[in-house]
Amino acid sequence: AQSVSQHNHHVILSEAASLELGCNYSYGGTVNLFWYVQYPGQHLQLLLKYFSGDPLVKGIKGFEAEFIKSKFSFNLRKPSVQWSDTAEYFCAVRTNAGKSTFGDGTTLTVKP
Amino acid sequence: SAVISQKPSRDICQRGTSLTIQCQVDSQVTMMFWYRQQPGQSLTLIATANQGSEATYESGFVIDKFPISRPNLTFSTLTVSNMSPEDSSIYLCSVVSSLNTGELFFGEGSRLTVL
């Protein structure tokens, strides 16, 4: 069975700092990779996704993620965070069976 | 995209009772998923609900405890039966946008507190 590991449970940054959230997965087959975000009081929504092609994918609000197949990683990055990026971030893996497995989530707090 | 509505948004329940959560989608979808998000934890898939067939449950979840209905392509219910405080959680309904993209759309969740 697949699993997803997010390295950081809680990250606190000041505005304009750079962000990188780690995500590793374990699964031997083809996967689709996602980052979801949950802003305070809102529902989960898609931030970005990787299916194939360019391993560097760009999402909404200036976020990007890089798929490194050899490392089974899909780290999320943003060069300069804003206070409005305060949220919980989930990495997820979807296999051919159609099921998605989520990491434990990372709570990001951006101080103004 | 898909818009998903869940009811109730939150409830406080007594131990031993059952509660049914409804999920309505604004478009027809083949696969619907029910997740549980316990306090401070990630999302755990309970079951996959396909229209016209029995739901498929993940390890650790059984139909007697979490019966699911899927009467049509836009609606599903999840019942949490004989609740205990350990069932206190957020229950999320989600759908796949399409099989080609695979991303999930979520409802706002139903927050259950069992006393």
C-alpha cells in the first residue's frame, strides 16, 4: 500500500521568507501527485498537481513543486510567502487504483 | 470543478446513537469518496461509493459501522452508527473531477462531536 510522509508538521515563517515543505511517498508504480491546501475556515482545495512531463509544476498563488522520481519526493516551494498563505498543506498520492493517500499535513503560520 | 454540499456541517451526538451525513454534488460523478479527518491527523479514506454497487471499504472500516448509500450520480450518504467518542471527527465527502486529472474536490466537511 502507498504511504505519504510530510516532514514538517508545523512551520512558522515571517512574510517574504522562502518556503519548502517536504513530501515523500512510497509506491512502486505510476503515481499522480498533488498538493492540497486548506485555508482557515475553508474546505480543502487543489494547489497543484503532477501527472507527467515537466517535473517542475506550477500552481496557484506562486506555489511550485518538483517531482524527483529517484527520491520519491514532491516538495512544495514558494520563494516569498505572504500572511495569506497561512493554512494547512497536504501532500497526496493517487495510484492507478484511483485512491488518494494523504500525508499528515503541515500547518504553515506566516507572521506579518 | 465540482461543488459539494454536506449536511450537517456540525453536530453534537450522544454515545450509542447514529448520524447520517448527506453529500450533494452539483454534477454527475462516477466515484465518490468518504474520508475521515480526526483531530490533528490526516485524511483517511473510509470507503469509495459508486452508483449502483456496494461501497468498497478500506481496511479498518466496515459496512455495519459506516453504511453508505449511493442512490444516484449526484448524491451519497454516510451513516456513523453506534457512535462513541472515538468517532469524533470531521467527515469529508469528495469526488474526482475526472479520471484523467484525478484531482479531488471536497465538501466543507461535517464535524461530529460524540459525547
